[in-house]
Amino acid sequence: MEKHWKSVISRSVCDYFFDHQRKASSPEDIPPVIATPHHYLISVYRSSMFFVAVCTTEVAPLFVVEFLHRVVDTFEDYFSECTESIIKEHYVVVYELLDEMLDNGFPLATESNILKELIKPPNILRTIANTVTGKSNVSSTLPSGQLSNIPWRRTGVKYTNNEAYFDMIEEVDAIIDKSGSTVCAEIQGYIDCCIKLSGMPDLSLSFVNPRLFDDVSFHPCVRFKRWESERVLSFIPPDGNFRLMSYHIGSQSIVAIPVYVRHSLCLRESGSGGRLDITLGPKQTLGRTIENVVLEIPMPKSVLNCGLVTNQGKYTFDPVSKLLVWEVGRIDVTKLPNIRGTVTNCHFSALYF
């Protein structure tokens, strides 16, 4: 599908993107920004689909990338998932959302709770009622908060039970040597919120050591001046689910990794195969149990198959992507998870050990 603002751009401009797509070995290899003689193509890859924005003038690429991700997040919030079939099924609602999210090519309403006041999420009863009455999902009035200085929160919010939930999600990217020691590590973290508070609440969130943050990105509701002066998050939150903050902790800081990995991978040059042995264990968990552990191991392209034995969990190996996935689950300190066995190169097979 396609949506145009300001002027209609010929679909042939996408040929530049298709050329890069044919040359790329995987979707991740396609450059996110493609410059053409008269346009810029900026794309993101989500849910096995490409979302491409065509810009006639030079703009900040990250600004467009962030907006495209916000579009996909909105679709997932409205339809529970974002797939090709879902978009085709809700074609009209998708166009209505794009009309409200962009005004003459500029982002306007991107908050989920504001959009839901403008365009009601589809459901079976509403679809039947609209079919009978001839009405649409689009509201005839502007949201109450759209014209205020707090456009991300609607007015008159009331809850019987006032609740606020904060989820801190951290992704640790680390290089570990053969003995299990950390060579370097960095963290990409997020704080996701689910706020169900009545009225117009004003919240504050402080950290034990905010100086660890090397780079931060905030939701528009955060008062940035107070963060600069006091390192405290002060904000009037949107109603419902939203991402309050994302942050990065660089390798120069002391990053405590919750698990250690002791690994041994040996591939013989003769092509007769090799051996793999990996052991996981808890590390610096402060007494907490580590659960839902999944280990992903990109194998060399020469590997054809893996014959492994695990004492816990299960593993799968994709011979196309060469990705070995070990679903460990919960780590028991009395019996550390281990996976070992043989790795087959070329056309030779090997035995378990």
C-alpha cells in the first residue's frame, strides 16, 4: 500500500529500493537510507515487512526512522500484531491513522491514547454498528488534550484502582573470552510504563547512580531541564502504555553480567568436523533466580549440521541462517546447564561424545 502527502510521487521511485533489495543477501543488509537523484528513501524492517518513507528534501534520517517505528508500534497497539494480512484486513483504519499521524507531511498526533480518541480501535461490535448506521471510526470532535500544553494525556481520566507499573528491560552486549571473563560489555536499556492513574498525576523517578547513563532518550512528557539539573525524571505521564526512557551504558562503565559463559569451539581445517562445549552459570545475581535464558550462537558458514546433547532445555539449528538456538530456561546452580557435541563441516559426519 502507499500513502501520499503534499504531492503524488511516482511509484517508480521504489525501483531504487528494489534494486538494493535484490543485491542484499538478507533484509538487514539493505541500507536504511538510499539517496536517489531527486528523493531520499528511508526504511525500517519490522514484522517481516519494509516500511519506506520517500522524502523530497534532506531531513534528519533518525527523525524519519523513529516515526516509522512509531507507525508500526501504533499498528501493533491497534490490531495486536502488524502483518501483511492484518494491514490488508484493516486498510481503511490504516489510512485513517496515517492521515492523523502526519499533517501535510509533518508528524502531528503520534500518542496512542490521543489516536484512540480520534479513531476508535476496530472490533466486531463496532464494525457491525458502523455497517448498520453508516458511521465511521473517526471521531467528530478533537481529543480534549490535543489543544492543551499536555497533548499526550487526555483529560477527565478516572480509575477505580490507581496503578502504575514500570518495567526495566536491559540488553547486554558483551565480549567474553574463553575462560568466561568479560572483555568488554555495554547495555542498551528501556523503561516501559503502564500508567492507570486518575486526573493529572505528576510523577518523579530517581536513580541510585544516574551518572552511569552515557546516552538517554526521553518521552516528550519528561521535563528535560530538571533532568539536566537534578538527574530526576519528572513527568505527567500519558494514560496507558508508553516508553518513558531509553538509555545506553558504555563499555567504560562497570557492567555486571548476570551469567557467565564458558565455551570451547574447535573446527578442524581438514573439514572433518569439530567440537562444541558450552556451560552457563549465574554471576552477580544478588540471590535472584535467572529464568527464561536463551542462547543464540551464529555458526560459521561452513557448518552443515550440529549433533549436540544438552542436560537442560532444547536446541535447534537452522542450516540456512547457520543459527544455533539453545533454550535453557531456568538456571539451577546445583546443576549448571551444558551443551556439547559435534559440529559437521562439508560432507563429513561425526559421532556424539
